[in-house]
Amino acid sequence: MKGKSYVGVSGISSVREAEEVVDAFYTDAGFSAMGSHVPMMGFQVSYKCLERGYSEGNNRVPMLDELPNILKAVEGKVFSTVHYYTKNKDSLLKEVWKVLNTESIYYRVLVGGLQINGVLPTPEQFGSIKHAFPELKLILQLSPKTVGTMHVNDIAKSLSNDYAGVDYVLIDPSMGTGKEFDVNVAVETYHMLRTNCISAGIVFAGGLNGSNVSSKVRSVSKAIGTTEFSIDAEGGLRDRLGDGYGNDALNMEKVRAYLRNARAALSVAEH
């Protein structure tokens, strides 16, 4: 399966941030819900949130009881995705079920996608999630943490054999740290996935910001001959406040520059 291509901003943690980012998508950057690339917003949730309702010291993660309000604030305006991180592979299904049943966010159609970070679900877990939440778009993250030292060809074959119903595959060496993705490696991975008949939407992430998104988009689109891919940004849109992951703040000027330049680069490449 293949979902519609998107341009994403992830790490939104409050209603105010969500509303400002929606305005940046439509007013500042001129995106359209009917355009070739839809606006996507990513909301982080972790197993720690499920344990205590929040993720201490991480400004990218909303309070769990606030998540439904944030999703409601952007309902119908963006492709809303929950980015769920866990280290507990054995309890992944139980944790995902709990997140998506928080005030019935799935059944109220407030969340459209689920990105699984931290672990690669087993084929059985993947199938169970697809069966339990059939309207949900699933995004599998290919990062050093989830796939370890697997060769890209082995990853592609595994996806083809075991995850045939995946909607998006995220190529992400950064995992929110701001490390830029290597265009050559990303393109090689893209071609390997397509060679192995992976028809899912491909997402590129890693260190994207207003300064580099134009060159990255142009280079990737030229190399693969299409703009039919998605991008997502997180760490490159924030200002560090101190040590530790998530000890930072969303910078709306960086968000606006990223979105304006992303849309302009995609428009030029499409023509």
C-alpha cells in the first residue's frame, strides 16, 4: 500500500504549538490539503507516558491526557500521526492499544497514522495492529536502533515478505537528534525498496531544516526521478535549552523557513 506524500513537522506538544504550525503550513507556506504533499503533524508518545502520564524533561512529548485536545485542535487540517516509542517489544501491542484508546482517539478519527519507533514489530505484531486498527496508516521506521546492522537488501526483502501492508517506510538515521541524512545512502535505500517491490510511501528524515531542505529535496527528486516521497523534520526545527534529548523548544521561525523552502523546492522539482 502507499499513503499520500506528506511534509511533516514532528515533536508538537501543545495546542498552541499545533495551531501555530497549522498556520505556518497554510498561511506562510501555502500548502493545500488537496496538494501533491499534504501537511503532516507528528505527536510523540512513549512508554514512559503510559506509565506516568508524561515524559519528564522531554519538551517534544505532550501530556498524555492533553493529546486528545491537541489532535482535536487540528482535526481535518493535517495528517495527524502518533509517533510511539518503546523499548518493550514484548508489550508493544498492549501499549499501542492503550495509546490509541486514550479517550478513543482512533475511533473518533482524530489520529490517522501510527509511526513505530524504537523497535521493529514482529510480522505477527504488525498484522495484529493492522487488523485491530484497519483505518490507521502504519509507518515503519528504518533506523540504526530498529534494524541494527541489517543490510539494506535484507531489510527490503523482510519488508516485502513480512510487512506487505505497510503504508509508509521511514528512512531515518537521525531519530530526532538532528543528524543529517546522506542523500546517496537514502537514494540507494529507496531504489533497493522499490527493486524488492515495496510500494509503500517512502519518507526521508534526518536533520532537515530551512537551510538544507531545498538542496536535499532537489537532490533526492533528481536522483529518483520523482517528487513522490515524503519528508519529516523535528530536531532541526528546535532550539536547545540544555543537555539531553528533548531538552529544547520549537522555534516557529525555523518551522516557517523549513515549510516555505520545502514547498518551493517540491514545486520546482515537480515542473
